[in-house]
Amino acid sequence: MLGVVSLIIALASVALGVYSFVFMNNYINALNAHINEITSYVPPMASVYYDSTSTYSIPYQSSQTFNYNQISDDNRDAFNLTSDSYTIHEPGIYQVTTQYSIEAVDGDFFIIQLLSNAIILCSRSFTASNTTNTFGVALTNNFNFAECESLSILIYQYNYAHTTRNIFPGGAHNFFTIAKIA
């Protein structure tokens, strides 16, 4: 009789061990899947720029949406080169940096603005000094955006000579970058 009881206890222990092993294995697999999901997430980010051999000019005392023509990175396909706008696909805090480089002389006045759904969200203005012939007009800040907001960059130039000013081509000179940071 003692042998039968020992056999029952041994079988119960083996069953409990198998159950524990299966349970722990499932738990570890679920935990690994969760960790992989968290570590494989890549936040939305994009970078576009203007680069061309043709002249891109801004008329005197006029504002216009900046015309980007190259996408260097856009992991959510959120930038539309036709409308020159970026659409937010995930709500959150984003870092935006944008710049254009333009020929300038003493006293020229420039503005760069970030628009959200055609409303000015942020604006920076600059005046060129007498030692400037190439002038970088930049804006950088962190913003809390909602899903489906449409972002665009508006630029403006004014000068005493009442002349058109030319943008310098190249991704190092004219760009719009955005990345979700929180």
C-alpha cells in the first residue's frame, strides 16, 4: 500500500512539475513578446528638404508655404510633397526643427512660421546684419500635437531694395524635421 501511495505522490509531483514548466514557459514567452513590442516601436519621424538646380525665389514682401521637394526620411508616410504638409498620425509631444537659407544684405527681414491646420503655432523673425550674404532662418521647439493635425512651414521676406531673394538649395540649408519624443 505504501508503494501505491508513493507512486501517486510521485505522479502528482511530476504533473505539478509539468504544469509549472508549461505555465512558466507561457509566461516567459508572453513577457518576451511584450518586451519585443516595446523595444521594436519606432516613433514617428520625418525629414524633408529643398534641393534643385533651378532657382527658388521668394518675392519681396510676400509669404508662401515652403516648397520642399525631397524626402530623406518619413517612417509613417506622413509628409505630402504636393501640399508641403506633414500630418500627425499619433498624438504626443514632437520636436520640430526647420530652416531656410537665403541670400541677404544689411537690413533684410525674414520670418519663418510653423502652421498647424493653417493657424500660426510658432513664429520667428530675423534681420540680417551688414556682414551677411547667406542667412539661415531657423525655428526649433517642442509641441504637443493631436492626431490629424496638418503642419506646414510659411516663409516671408522683406527688404529695402524691394527685390526677390533666392533660397540656397541643399538639405543642409533648407529642411523640415519632426520626431515624436513623448
